[in-house]
Amino acid sequence: MLGKGRIRYGFALVFRREIDHFWRRPFLLFLSTLLPLLLMGLLATVFNEGLATRLSIAVLDLDDSDLSRTIIRTVDATPDTAVAVRVADLAEGRQLILSGKVHGLLFLPRNLERDTLSGRRPEVVFFYNTQTLTPGNLTLRGVSAAVPSVAAGIRLALRTEKGEPVDIAEADLQPIPVQIHPLFNPTLNYAHFLLAALMPSVLQVAIITTMAYSVGLDVDRPHRLRVLRRLGGGLWPALFGKILPYTVLFLFVLGLSDIVLFAVLEAPLRGDRLLLVCGAILFVLACQLIGTLLALILRPTASAISIGALFAAPAFGFMGIGFPRLGMNVFAYYWGQLLPGTWYLMVRVDQTVRGTPFDLSLRPLASLLALTIALAIFVFLRLEKIRARTDRENANRFGREASA
């Protein structure tokens, strides 16, 4: 009973000491709370509109006919594109795309109307920058929807002028109608999908680097580690008392970002809230354990912070949001397996945008739990090794003092 009371007292002592560190070291509070909130606020502001619309494009019209002007008006009327400028040649349009002033160039060739009305198939060409994936694809979607609709209207008019019934002409122009039903994000709203993934990605970097810095402050020197162990009544209660305040802070930051996402930006929440809460707790703990393990293994603390940032900063590219993980090479795939955010985002997207059944989301949650347990075991083994080493050092020191 005395040992348990000492452990509880030591845990509480280190817990209060760590809270006091927030006021004595403002940078620590900024790194763990204010910086993630600022970054998440910036992301929420950037993606506030949810959907990119009226993206500017340039037009090169060499035909200057009624048909070319109709195509330009139709393209400009789509929600995706806006005709911002007319250019004199392809070189000018290319320069505007490379400079970022426009996202694409619509090229209408000479004799477009004449060739169309005579039954030929003239080419309308759209140039866009494939390196800018989202703006390029959105402008391409707008042009691809507008030009065929104008062409179909012309072909329909030509057929009906020759006496062909309207219903037969329409059936010939579109013999197999295709109905498209986007399942999970039909409006392509980036606030509902991409922002929901970016916020935990930013927090993952903040958690790992903050814990590497915080734990490193107490373990990078032997005398600091002895002080921490003495205060906590052992390494384990001292470590729990040290990381718990950060657990509460990070869960608060994640919860606040979710309030903005679901209440302010009106992102869908179609799944089980309990799964989301469990996933969030495991996600925060796993990230904390990664930062703690790096601080326990690497010296000096700056090395632990650098390796933690290197491990987590590019994580968004390996978590399967921008590019499917099944298409990644072996290195990228297994890097994603080691990231807590990969499994948490599976649970998060399933239970928000997709509304996946409860049982299907248990697998990524179980994987996140297994990762957290594995990291806890590694931290335990490292702490035991440190404890055994410090015990030997203390025994040798006492032996030398006794012999002296």
C-alpha cells in the first residue's frame, strides 16, 4: 500500500510539474497547442469554400464564328471555368499557363463552324498543366462538359433539319445513356474530405515533435533522468505523469478542430461517434509513444526532433488520401503502415464521409490498437534498459564511495 501511495504521489507530482512547464516554457505550450490550432485555422480558412469554382482559362479563337462564340459562352457558363483572357497565339497562352495566371487554354481552330456544319470532325483542343492536379482536372471537367454539349446540339439540329424525328435523332446521338452517381462526396467538397484528412496529418507532426522535445528535456542527460525518476517514484509513473497533460491537450486540439469541421463547415458525420472517439485516443497515444521512443533512443534531443519531423512531415503522401496505397511501391506502402495517421484516417473517413458500417471499421481500429500496443512495448523495453543501466551506475557509484 505504501508503494502504491508513493507511485500515485509521484505521478501527481510529475503531472503538476509538467503543467508548470507550460508557463515556464511558453514555447512548449505554443508547440503543443497554439501552433496546431493556428495551422488548422489556416487550413479551414483556405478550404472554407469547399469547392474550387470559376477557375480562369484563356481562349485562342482563330475561327471567330457564331459557333466558336457559342462554345466560349458555354464554357464560361460552367461552374468550373471562367474565360478570363483572349490570346493572340499559342505562345502567349503557354506563357500565361506557366506563370499561373490561367489554368488552361482553349484552342478553337480556323474553319471550325464550316467543318462542323459540313459533317467533318474538327478538333477543339484544351491545354492545361497536369502538375496542378486539382485546378487542371477541374478546368478539364468544365471544358469536357461544355464542348460536347454544344456539338451534340449542332448534330441534333442538322439531323432534324433533314427531316429526322427528334426522338430518333436523340437516341442515335446517345445510344447508351450513362447515369453517374458519386457515392461518398458527390459535391467534391474539399472541406468535407481533404480537410478532414489534413487536420490529423498536421496534428500528427505536432504530437511527435512535441513529445520528442518534451521527453528529451528530461532524458537527454543522466542527472535529469535521475531527477525525473526520483520525483515520480519510478520511471513508469514519471513517464505517465509527464505525457498525460499532453494527451489531454492534443485531444482538446483535435476535438476543437472537429467542432469547426462538423459544426461550422457542416461536414457529414454519418457513422459511429464512439469509433471516432476511440480512434482519436489511440491516434494521439500512438503519436505520443513514437515521439517518446525517439527521445529515449536518440541523443541529443535535437536529433530526436529532426527524425520525428522527417518521419511524420511527409506522411500525408503515404496515408492513401491523395494517392491509393494499393498503387504505391513497397517502401511507401510499409511507411504508411507504420504511421498512426494511416489507420486513424481510415476510421475517420469511414465514419464521416462514407458512413461505413461499424464492423467494417473495426479492422483499421484494431490495427491502430495493435500499433499503439507495439509502441508501448518498445517504450517499456527501452525504459527497462535505461532503468537497469542507471541501477548499475548507482551501485558502482555507491561501491566506490564505500571503498573510499
